[in-house]
Amino acid sequence: MIPQLSRWRGLLLLALLGLLVFSNALSGPFHYDDLHSIQYNPHIRTLAEIPRHFVDPATFSSRVRGYMYRPLLMTSYSLDYALWGANATGFRVVNLLLHVIASALFGRLAARWVGRGVGVGAAVLFLVHPLHSEAVDYISSRSDLLVAVFSLAALVTIRATRPWPVLLLYVGAALSKSVAVTMPAIAAILTIAEQGWRGLLRDRWRYAGLAVLSIGYLMILWSTRFLTSSFEKLPRSPLTEFWTQVKALVYYGWLSSSPVHLNVDHAFSVASSPTSATVALALALVLSVFLLSIRYHQHLPAKGVFFFAVAMLPYMLVPLNIVVSERRTYLASCGLFLIGIWAWRAARQRWGTILRPVGLGLCAVLVLLTLERNEVWATDVGLWRDAVQKNPAGARPRLNLALALKRHGDLFEAGEELREGLRLNPDYAEGWVVMGQLRQHDGDSAGALDAYRRGAALDPTMAGVYHDLGNIAMHLGRIDSAVVHYQHVLQLAPRFAEARNNLGMALEAQGNWSEALDSYRHAVRDSLFWTNTDDPVGGAWYNRARAAEHLGLEEEAMEAWFEAQKSLAKDRRHLDRAQWAQEQWERLKQR
């Protein structure tokens, strides 16, 4: 019992250290992808949707284009939402807990591979390193956290008497993020490096089980259309991605050893061929390190290189929109840290305990850098302002800063950043939509229409831009045009409840009360899918009550007035309408 108690005590102390290091970031808001995958995602708002996470990749996002098969990740979001609603702090605390568990598991592995004396130090290094701040501060990084926890736990139990723990943990990793397919390869290559092919043959049935699970997982990805959907949206060719990520491997190594240039949007150029000096030098360095690792495969640095290289392999082969991202190194960084631990142990063996204060000082520096990075993540404006300062020529950070400023009501500066972002990248469709919204706010209807149409031309799959076109058409009194735009929105996104409600108002303005009532009924029925709006579903109940009473359906009107009052009363901005709905309900009730 004593080792077990000691283990739990160590985990508790690690959790307390994590809480101390990340305390200044826990109250931060949702950030960019968090908005569509968590804050405005209707699919996580009820536990009844959990079974759909396992069969429908579309539940990943509130966007029609959001298509990811990560059912365990989405289930964790659903459970979080059931516990504390759309409170970002609760979600981030869960991220921190997963980070603590991953740190403890890495400490266990380091103790096995290096020596029992380094386990605690390895766990602390993994916990406080600034490179991992994004994994905690950015809630959507939870997929990387879950993959790391399951994969590291599988590596810890790979030699268990029975094979089922490893197989079960691998399933958990795969259902969190597809990069989990590297886990069997990591386990195999480390076994070969340490024990040779005999070690792999001894556990051949265990690895055969992992291979069968991998094939089954790929079949699931194919059947859910996740693979085909992903390949249809590749931003560049796989060969271009490979040459680019060769540079990135060196860049990630530099960031891990000198984490003072962390950024949510790194200024990193795409390399289309190996002919440039930068790519050629990076390729020579990577090949040299890899060949040396093969030559000295039984030494710890070689194991670290193999771990890092295999874990990063999916990102070298599959092009993604963001070229370089710190959170992608979360699991792979175990390999880099193993190399650092080996170097530190060699230095300790040479110079002895005199290095202890140096180690404590380095740990303190890492903690301070992480605290500083957390401050950047504490606000969305601060995050993107920092990104613009570090990457002033990048369009994406300026456009996201403009969005953050717009959310905070600073429309003038938002417009300045947006104009500069669109100058740098005039093909950014969502940027033109935001520009239209800013122009519409300034009363420039013609300019807003021009911006919306430009955004729609760049990306005709965006339902939101047609919703904006419908709204401005309504504002200008072009009712027929508004109806056409709202109907097009609903063709692209049938559960766009706000558009359904606005279509009802446009049909009402045409005098089509019966069709308007049907639209309001539909909007109420899809109330779970109301997202990113100041007007709650009570507005649709309110409209339904008016339309039903206009058509002489008093029972339906009375029910709708009651529901409208109940919903609108939850928001102080709608208390007047809530009071009016209450009066109308009482009037009909007395008849």
C-alpha cells in the first residue's frame, strides 16, 4: 500500500503545482476554434447527442464545414457542458487535469527508461514547460491532451500481463484524434531500439491486436466520410507539406530548448521544394540525427529522436491549414524532453550536486515563462495583439484581432486591423463578412452589400454571409430578396434557426402568415441550434404567438405567449417583451 499512497500523493502535489502555474489563465475566454466547436456548438448542449458523436463527424462543430471524427473529445465537451454550461473556466480546468495526468505518466516512463531518480523531475519539466501552455490555455487542444494521456498510459502498460489494457487505451486515443495511430509505431520502435526484433516478436500478438484495431479505425473514418472530406480540403500538396515540415522539425526543437518566441500564429513560410538553403540544411540536419540514432539505437537520445519523429509523422504527411502549431508537439515533445533529461543526467554525473541550484533556477525560469504566456492567453484581444506584434506580415493574426476587437466593441480599431488583414490576404472570405458587418453598423448599406457579396463569391458555402445579405435586404425593405437569401441559407444549413425565424418575419411582411407560422414553428423546434445571437429563442416563440393569434389559433397562441414570457424573462434586455407576452397570455386565458 505504501507505494500506491506515495504515487497518489505525488499526483496531488503535481496537481497543486499545475494549479499554481496555470492559475492566471483559468478564467480566460474561449478562443477562435473554441467558439464553433464548444461555445456555439449545439451538439454538446445535451447528453442525448453523445451517441451521435460516434457516428456523425458533423457534430464536431456548429459550422456546416466543420467535419472531424473525435467522438471521445466531443463526449468530454458534452459532459463539461452538462456540469457548468458555457463556462470556459470549467473546460480549462479539465484541460489542466489532463495535463497533470500526462505529466505524471511521462514521469513514470522517464523513470523506467532513464532511472528512478529522474521521474519526478521529468514530470515537473513536462508540467511547467512553456511549450505546453497552449495545450492548457487553448481548450480545443484537449484532443492533443487526450491522445497523449491515452498513448502514454498505453506505453506504461505495454508490458502488462494481459493485453486488454493496452488495446483499450489505444481505442481511447484513436477516438480522441486520428494522430493516435502513431502510438503502436512508437511502442514498436522503442521496443526494437531497446530489445531488438526479439522483443517485438515476443509481443507479436499484442501488436497484431493493435494493427487490427488500426485497420478497423481507418474503416470507420472511411465510412463516416471523414477521410474523403479531409482530403477534399487539403490546403497544399503532401510533398510541399513534407518539405515544409522538415524545416518545422528543427523549428520545434529550437522552441523546446528556447521557449521565448511562442506564438499562436508563427511566421513560418511554406517550402515547395528542397532546393532552398533553409530546407536543404534542415534536411541534412534531420537525416544526420536520424542516422546517428539508428547507429546508436540503444542509447536514450536515439529513443528520444525515434519518439519525436514517429509522433510528428502525421503532420509531415497530411497538410493542414496552420503550418506550425505548438500544440502538435504535445505528445512528440516527450522525445525531445528525453534527450534533455539524458543531457542533464550526464552533466550531473560529471559535476555532481553543484548543478542542483542550476536545475532549480531553470525550473523557475520555465515557470515564469509559462506564467507570462498564460497572461497572453488570458484575453482574446491580448492573444491576437501578441500574435500581430510577433508576425506583423501575417493576415490571419490581424483578422482574428479584428474579430476580437469587434466582440469587445472597439469597432474603430477592429476596422483598422481588418483593412490591413484584407490587404495582406484579400481572399479571406470571413474577413469580408466581418467588414460587411462593420460597414452595416456604420450605416453604409451599399458598402456592406459589396463586402458580403465579395465574401459569398470567395466562399459560397458560408451560410452566415447569406443570412447577413438577407438581414440587410430586410433593412432596405427588399423583402422578396430577403426571402430568397434566407431560403438559400436554409438550403446550406437546414438547422440555422435564426435564419428560420427571420424567414418567418420576411414571409409575414409579404403577407404569407401561414408560411410564416410554419417557419416560426420550425425555428422553435430547432431551438437547440440557436447559436451566436443576442435574441434568444423566446423571440421565435413571441413571433409564433403573434402569427398564431393573427390566424385565429388561440390555443397555440396562448401556449406560445407563455413560452415566450418564460424564455424572454431570463434576459434583462428582453424584460419589456417578456412582460408584454405575460399580459397577452393572461388576456387569452381569461377568454
